[in-house]
Amino acid sequence: MHTEIQELAEYETSRSADGLQQAVDTSQAVLFQGLLDPETGRLEFDWISSNLRELTGLDPAAFLSSDSWLERIHPDDRDLFLGSWHRLAAGRRQSCEYRIYSEEAGYRWVRDRRQGLSRNGDGRLRVVGSLVDITELSALRARLHDQEQVLRRLLEADEDMVCVLGRDGRIREINPAGLALLEIDDPDDIADAHIERFVVPGCRGKIAAAGRRVFQGEAVTTRVTLLSCRGRKRPVEVHAAPLYGPSGRINATVITSRDVTRPDSAESQAQYLAHFDMLTGLPNRALFRDRLLQAMAQAKRTDTLLAVMFLDMDNFKDVNDTLGHAVGDRLLREIAGRIKSCVRASDTVARFGGDEFGIIQTNLSMVEDAARLAERVVQVVGRPLTVEGHEIHPAVSIGVTLYPFEDHDADDLLKSADMAMYKAKREGRNRYQFYVAELNRMVQRRAVIERELRLALERGQLSLHYQPQLSLKNGHVVGVEALLRWQHPERGYISPAEFIPVAESTGLIMPIGEWVLREACRQARAWKDAGLPPLRVAVNLSAAQFRHHNLLDTITRALQEAKLDPPFLEVELTESLIMKDVHSTIETLRHLHDLGVQISVDDFGTGYSSLSYLTRFPIHKIKLDQSFVRDVHNRDGAAIARTVIMLGR
């Protein structure tokens, strides 16, 4: 597509009508050019190639601007279309895919690529671009996606372990049966792990030899003993076969492993029936309880939360009574799929019987994680659907209980979740409720905080307070730290400890953080213009800001708008933040260092850093955690503080 755009760009430079016609004749793309207003995002077309008729069935003259084009775009794609024009106005080449209505064929998928050339005297941007019909490609993608989902479902249902190994022998994919065989609680625990980690030492030579034969194009069957994460030995029969890439090269190995100690046929089927629901294929209550016990043990080991949810369909009996049990069964299968689509692979969804389901949500860091999942399940389950010609509007009531906040027994957790579910029904159905009333109030307050925080910035309710930083040598103020405060007109002062986590979890931290940067730079410049001694202003960066690809542009823009020299801005990062993805961190820190911005590490000594990294991080300042300062008067505390200070130098 870039070729067509380049052809049109050359036409704009040469103004050669012959060159344009040749580009159109040799291209399957619809070409266009026009002038884009950067303020409104509106494009006025100068010219559209005549082959537009083949795509839409209309004369190109019918399209005078992007407004008339917008009318023919599928409603679900219009925001994407408009957003791409606004980004183009900012000077970035754009490409997007959307559906456009054709008089003859209905909606067609197109790929739209365009770029800006130069600006006119009135500020409008000269734009050239191309459209290509990708309907068949889109359909192919959909088919491939469906095939992938079918294969994934087959792998999930397979009772044998199936895993894919890269050329280096590291695990790239593994199915649930494999996780169970190796007794892996969290799939993230084996990310990029080598297969030999799960093979007893005496069998590793067999695995290596089998791998060499596979990459010579052979399929190999052998017997080895696997070693689970809990130290259990599992004798298995392994079948390894090559996995070919598009070029015909062997890219990976696919391995199936059958537990040779496992009974087959009738006994195996009996085991399945004892643990799974035949209608939906979900775990049943017995398996749910077993997994709950495992999840509780893991939560205790890792000091994390888990949520147990009890779900009951609202008015499901009416469906069975009026439409019949066949429709009811199909509805239950659909609902089971919808619930499962909401959870992670590490979570558990079960059917208890009738119209009752359960969810185990593991590795929660906060209560709101459970609230978000429950809200999502309510929304997804509640989407209308048609079953055998009948339009049905399903709804679900959910009760939520938490471990270890509430109960410490698996059966008690289920009872509490059941009671909370009935509370949700009494409150009006089609909603969720926590078993502990205080958690409901906390989640509701968080929702209020989120809603009002979205308005706080534009209404001027946020402000910065500046905490002075003093030199111990002479007591002079050498800098200030910008601290974000929220003064609500009705609720009064709202603590950052309450609204900052909400901002981080909802993404509001990005616009708020950008405002803090701009305001801090503006204030530092204002002090300088007022004749005060130059002061460096320190701003805390959140993890989302630091990892965002636009960080350098945001900081540069804030400095330029305030006309503030980079050395007078200091960015503060927590020790825990810089130790995540160290290589990426070092690269970002070097860019900030090259920009001239000062960099400090806050809460140093909280236990995350390897001292070897200190020399690799281009930082200017280390802020010792208060635990060091608190104990600095005793000999051990003073020794630690002196050591860190020496390292910092």
C-alpha cells in the first residue's frame, strides 16, 4: 500500500496528470487526495480515483468531504475512523481498517492508509492516501480465528498433556491437562521454562536425543519420567513430532504425553463423569471444591486474595416452563461459554447443577479485582441472544465472598457466596453483592471516586502542594517535591491514598500525570520569573506513565510549554518500578538522562534492588526509605545508611 501512496505523493510534487493516471491504472487501490483541517479533523477531497465505483457503487463526485464518507462507514467503526484523522492531523502516518457500505455488496472491509505531505498557508494539511478492499482477507482472518478457537478448545478438552517447545527446548504453549500433570498452579510460573526442568535427571538425555531427531524431521515415541512442581514423579509415554512453519522449516516440537499409570476407557470415563458437568463440559461441584482447596492453599502461600462467586440465573425457570427444556439446555451452554469468556485460564468456572454456576478467581491484589469481574459477568451474560427463534434476555445474580478476608473453610466460603447471591436477588436481581456489607460500601465508594475523579481535573479540583527539600549543609531550600491533592467541593479533602489507586487501575493516571508534569514545570518557571532562586521541582511518575511509549514526548512538551530547562525537572521512580523489566528500564532512564532531566529513586532499600544494578542505572539521587532514617541513630542503622550513601556516590 505504501507504494500507491508514494506514487500519489510523487504526483503531488510533479503535478503530472499522466503520472497520476498511470498510478491508478496499475493499482487495485482507490487513491485520493485532499486538504485536512487539523482543528476539526475534516478532510475536503480534491480528487478520488474513478475505481471508487467498484468499491461503493457510487460516483467519486458524491464524496465531497470526509463527512459524506463517514455516513457510509459502519456505526461501530466510526470512532476509529475519526480518531485516525485526528492523529494524522498531528503529523503521524495512519493506517486503519473499517467497514464501508457498498450499494451492491453491503458492508465491505477496507484498509485505509494515508499520509500528510505539506501544509498550506491556512494551516491545512495536504493528504494523500489509498483504500484497498480486504473483505476476503478479513473473512480469512475470521476463519483462521475460528479454527484456532476450535483447536484451542480441543486442546483444553484433551486429557493428555499437549505442549509446544521452541527450537531451544523452552515451553511455548501447554494445555490444562499438562498443567495438571505437572501440578502447575499458575501458568506464569513456567513462562519460558525449559522442558528439562520437568524431567528427572536420568531421562534428560532421552529428551535431548528425541529433540535432535525431531528437528531432523522424525516423529519419536519414548517413555520418560516427568517431575511435577510438587516433586511427584510421573511415568509417561511421550510422542514428539515436528511443527513446520510457513517456509517449510521446522520451527518447534509438539509433544503429547500420556500418563501410563492412568486407567483408560470405562474407568477414565467414570472419572470424567465424577468431576465434570455433561451438559456444559465445565467442572462440577466436586471438582470445584477440590480446586478451591488448592486455590486457598496457594493464596495462603503467596499472601494473595481469592474470590468465590456463586451465580444463579434470574427467572431461568420461566424459560424452561414456556420454551421447553431443550431451549433451556442450549441457553445454559451459551451462558457457560459467556461466563468462561470473562475469566482467565488460571481461574475456574463450574456448573453446580440447574441454573447455578461458580467461579474461583485467584491471585487478586485488591477487592476491586473481584468487583470488576463480577460486573463484567453481569454485563456479558445479560446480552440478548436468540435460541431456536426465541429472543431471550438472560440475567444473573452473583454473590461474592473473599478468602482470607471472610471465611477460612471451603464449605463456609461457598455458603457465604450463596447467601450473598440471595442478597443480590433481594436487591433487584441482575447484579452482584459481597457477603460482607462493608465491602459493598467500599466498592460503591470506589465507583463514586472514579466517576467524580473524571470530572475533578477539568473542574479545577486538583492542585499541587510543594514540599521543600533542604540541604543538610546550610539549611537552604534546594528543591521541592510536587504532591497531588484533591479538594472536593462537597466531600472536602480526599486522601491520595484513596484516589491514586483508583486513577492507576482505571487509566486516569495518564491524563492526571500529564497535568501534574505541566503544572509543576509551569510553577517552577513562575518562581524563576518572580526572581526567586532557581528550584528543581520533583514529580512522581506512575508505572503506567513510565512504561508508556509517549513518556519522552510528554516530558519534552511540558518543559517546552513552560520554557523550563530540563535540569530543573526531577522525576521520581520507586525502587519496585525500576526493577521490573530492567533492560527496558535502563533504556528509558538513559533517554531521560540524555534529555537532561534529573532522576531519583524513591523508597530505596525496600528490598527489590540488586546493588549490582545501581551502577547501571543513570540516576542522580537515591532517597533512602524512612526505615533507614528511623534507625540511623543506632550503630547498625548508621552503617547501612553510610554504605548506601557510598554506593550512591
